[in-house]
Amino acid sequence: MRFLWAVVLLLASSPSALAGERFDALATGAERLDALEPFLTRYVGHCTDVYTRATCEANVLASRRALSGKTFTVRVTDAATLVRAELQGDGFVLLVTPFVDGGGLALTHGTPARQDAAGNPLMNLIPIRGKLPPGVMDLEFQGPFRTGAIELEIVFRPEKSWKLRRRGEGGMMEGVAARFMAIRVVDARTGNEIASRVL
């Protein structure tokens, strides 16, 4: 019996379990967003009417002040293109691209300053490392990544809006630069956590 309890305690205190608990603690204290697009639209604001621009810009600034210092959490249901999985021995690393589209605006970890030759914003990837669960084969682990069944949960704090001129075409890319405080990668087929990290 003592041996069984030792095994249970060891599993409960594993790095993966502790990371999940730390993520839950941050997410519980954050305001949950049902969708990302309305939040980004409210924060960025588009004041194009010359007659109402002054009032519109004042309202946008007031909204940003109201959101300043607050922490939010959002679930990104179509996140397969944002996460790349690499196996490393008996472990893995998930490389997360911190550039989340929300209806033409983006939520980013920090501010994108450069683009590649194709005009895609360049962002530093966020690695999440972990160990393969006992008995889980490589193909089984890769299943949700192969089928695109990946979701993200992000805990973040907005910091400022940004604009970046599109390379090779007209117009601007826009978004909200935030501090990503925690990320959880979820298997959309089961709702189970694959890995998480508090930044």
C-alpha cells in the first residue's frame, strides 16, 4: 500500500502535472473570453468616419484603459497550424507560434517587427517540453497533430496595439501585443491536455 501511495504521489508531482496545476491557477483568476474577435476589435478600434473619428478614438482609448492590467483566457479551437510537434527520445517539444488570428486582427506574444519573404510576420516560437506518458507510442502521440485536432488555451494580458505594413502589397496588418502568461495544448478529440507551460 505504501508503494502504491508513493507511485501516486510521484505522478501527481510530475512536471506535467505541476504545469497543468499552475496553468489552472492562472486561468481561474482570469476573465474568460467566449471569442477572440470581439475583444481584438474593441481593443484595436477602427475609426474611419471623419465626422465621428474624435469620439470613436476617445472611446477606443477608454476601452484600452479599462482593459489595462487585466488578465484574460481564451480557447482557440482551430490551432493545428500554430503548433508543431517534435519527438525527442522519450520526450517531445511542442513549438507554438504566438500569432493567433481573430477575424483579420491578431493576438500576439509581443510585437511582430519583421516579415519573411512571403510577407508572413516572424515571431519567436514558444517551446513546450514534456515526456511521453507511459505506454503511449509515437504514432498515438502524433495522432491529434496529424488529424489537425489541436486546440489552444491561452492566458494573456494585453499591452498595446500594433500595425505592420504588408510586404509586397497594400494595407496593414494589425493586432494586439500581449504578454502570454500561460499556454495549454489540448487534444480536441478528447479535451485532454497534451502539455502546458507557464511563461
